[in-house]
Amino acid sequence: MKHLISAGDLSRDEALLILDTAEELARVSGRSIKKLPTLRGRTVVNLFFEDSTRTRISFEAAAKRLSADVINFSAKGSSVSKGESLKDTALTLEAMGADAVVIRHGASGAPHRLANWVRGSVLNAGDGTHEHPTQALLDAFSMRQRLGRLEGLKVAIVGDILHSRVARSNVLLLSTLGAEVTLVAPPTLLPVSVERWPCQVSYDLDAVLPKADVVMMLRVQLERMNAAYFPSAREYSRRYGLDRDRFAKLHDDAIVMHPGPMNRGMEISAEVADSPRSTIVEQVGNGVTVRMAALYLLIGGENQ
Ligand code: CP
């Protein structure tokens, strides 16, 4: 494995190796001294062309905990605002000797392009509406941690599937790992290609909830919407929001997830988001160990 661009590129064994390595590394994160010397002398560049809180900070924390040198690049305040292209930005970073480039970009396919221009490993931290593979890995890690397995788990992914790179990466990864995914959304918020995805589709959240082991709520991505996809926020919330009454339909061991950032009160109520069966805060912590595992496996070898 040279790059981590799509969750669909991972075989079952590769995906499990990342999760198992993350589990080992989680033990280190519990110690008072969290740092490991594993990536000493390696350089990790975080290249963020789109806003991020969780992914940017956790990649930085992951690289630092493995003792890598970290260069943080944000498009705001850089020469990108003067019109510099992705390729020229990439070549500038290449000249600084990056062993790994973590990229978030608004254009689907940008990490794939970047992989042609740099010698180091490319890790996709979210590209447009395409993929967010480390999010799917940390989600799978969080499910396995809470429920003890992935094989046969019934996972409902609910909301704005059309604009969600998290949904696509989760469907690809979870199907590889033997979970059964159902996407739940209004027809307007499903991509046309969804029938080719390895999952079920439903428009009826109330029918899906009682059977689900995991309910993953997605943010309604208003910033990517250039048309009206539903009548009003209130109507969306009434049909597809996870509130107290819907939460009561879940079986006792089911968990609630959200990749963040949340629109509290729209796709998820504050009460549900903060309940003990919500994994939302754990997901953020698990993001650091899963990203440590990905960096370690990609650039931690002897021959780098
Ligand atoms: N889940 C996620 O990707 O969050 P950020 O946009 O804050 O990185």
C-alpha cells in the first residue's frame, strides 16, 4: 500500500491491519508519555484547501505522536490565493522532501492527481463529494470498539448522501468488512449512481431504525447545495432527523454516530448527540490512533 486515496482500494486484510495497528497504538495513547520514535526523520505535510477541525488536528497529532516533522499548509494565506495551481503547490512541497502528503481539497479526484506529482505517499483527508477513507476507518474502528464486531452489523447511514464523501467511503469499507449498510435519505439527496453501490437504499427512516445496530447521521451540507433539495429545514428534520422519539425505536445496544461537524437540532437532536449511546466524541479520539496507524503503515517501513 503506497497511498490511501479510496476506501475501495483496501482489501479486507489491509483494512483489518489498519484497525488492528490502531488498536495497538491506542494502548500507547493511554500512557502519560504518548510519543513513539517510529517516524523520526520523516516529514508529513498537511495540505488543507478546505476547512477542517477534526481531520486536520488529528492528522497533525498523529504525525507528532509518531515523532515526524510536520508542515501545516492551509490554502488561506498561501500563494493559492494568488492563483498558484495544485501542481505547483505540490512541487513546492516536494522540494521540501515530504514523505507523506495529507490532502483535503474541494475537487473530487485531487488526491489522485497529486499522487502523480509527488514521490511520497498521499493520504486523502476528504476530496469534494468523493471520499474520506480515514473517516470510514475511524468509524469502523469505533463500531468494532463498542460492539465487538463488524461482520454482520446492520448499519444505517442517514441524510445527505448526495454530498457525502463519508457515506461513500463507509459503504465501500463496511461492505469489504462484512457489514450490511442501508442508506436512508430523501430521493433528492441520493446520487444517481447509488444503485451500483454495495448497499441497500430506503426512504423510510422509521422502518429502518428498529433493525439497526448502528445509526450514522450525516450533516446536511448546505454549503454544497445550489438548489432546494427539501422543502424546509423543519420538514427535513421531521422526516429524517434523529430526535428522542426516533431514538426510542432503536434496540438497547444500538449506537449513534456522526462524523461531525453537526447541525444540532436539524439531523440530530442535542439530547441524542450527547447520550451515552452516542460515539461522537470517541470517534474524534479514535481518529488520532487510526491516522497514526495509516501513517505508520504507509511511511514507517525501513526502505522509505
Ligand atoms: N469529520 C470531518 O471530516 O470533520 P472535519 O471537517 O472537521 O475535519
